Amino acid sequence: MTTDNLRHWSVLSRTDPRHTKEFQRAGGFRGTAIKPIYAYQKMTEHFGPCGNGWGMDKPEFTTQAVGDEILVFCTVGVWYQGESPKASHTVYGVGGDKVTAKRKDGSLVGDDEAFKKAYTDALTNALVKIGVSADVHMGMFEDSKYVSALRKEFAEDGNGAAPATTPAPPAAKPASAAPSRPAVRTNEEASADLKALAEDIKVALNTAESLHKLDLVMDLNRATLQRLPASAYDYLGRLYERKREAMESVT
């Protein structure tokens, strides 16, 4: 039985920036929202189809009157398959919204999608406990260099790209025509991409302000590190160890 406690987290935690959007709430709070359908896609890619590899229990709703406003809260359990086909695990999430809200002028406005919003909020709250888009919830998207590295990584992997259209049948070639060469990335281009990713990880390690963030950089970049040349991998490993020792010496 595996003892890797981050086996799901490491796969699910990294978020394609194409599936996020910035928001600002009343009062000036800014943040990054994840498209719910993207979270469901990540679960399906990792565990299998919804209802088979993962799924959710029947949600429970409660409403509460607070002054003139009415709030709705949702609790839902999300289950996923373990290592054994007969084993499944459940995590729970809680979400909420306003069914009736009070405007600044004192009038009331109802929201007929409040229950759905509370349900989606509860699902997202549960999924993050498994690791889905954990980098967003941990504030990593506040680092522009981290987001830039993600854009390069997902573009290189082909994730998030626009769906391909069905190509038209190729035109007939004369018998003497030379076969066309497929478009491939050269070794130099691939090497340059890896060098840029290694540099981004180096910057993230050097700017990490705590042991927690230092460890996060290594955990969230595990897949990228394994693709680096041995020299770059060893260099970043030594840099991580030096930074960790320096931080531990002052705590």
C-alpha cells in the first residue's frame, strides 16, 4: 500500500490559469475564482467518470433569517475511489449564499439561483480538501511569476487549448512531390522551455518567505522537476536544502 500522502494532492493542486478569473467583492476584497466545471474535469481525469470514480451525496440545505435577509447553507459529501475498488472515501464541504438580500436603499431582492450557488460553493469547498486547485486557495496565484510558469507548463502540455476542428481532406499530391515534414519542436526549443521553468522555480525558492511556502514550491513543481536535466534538478535540490537550513536556524 502506498504511503505517499500527497498522491492525489500533487496531481490535482495545480491550476490552469485559463480556467480562472479575477473577482472583487464589496469592500474591495480581490481574489481568484476557479470555474467549477474545471474542478469536475480534474476529478474525472484523475478518478474516472462522475458516479463511478467519484461523486457526491445528496446535498442538505438549511435556511436562516437574519434581519430582513434570508441565507441558505448547503452541506454535501464528495466521495472518491481509493486504491481498492471496494474502498471509497468521503470529504464534506459547506457553502452558502443569500436567497433574499437587502439593497442599500432598503429594498429586498430575491435570487432564484441561491440554492445552486450554495451547492456549487459546498462542492468546491469539499474538493479543495482533496487538493483540487489548492494553489489558488493557498494564495499562489498572487505570485505573477508562479502564474507565468503555469501558463508555460499548460501550454506545453497542450491542456486548455481550443478544441481541434476536423481537418479537411488533404489535396492530392503529384507522385514526384516530396513528403512534407511534420511540425516538431526542436531540441533547442524544448531545452529553452525547461530552462525557463527551472528559472521560475529558482525564483520561487529564493522568494519563499516561510518553510511552508518553500515546501509548497517543491511539492507543486514535482512533475516539472522530474523533467529537468540532472544538473538543474540537483542545483534546485541543493538550493532548497540551503534555504530550508537557513530558515530552520532562525526559528
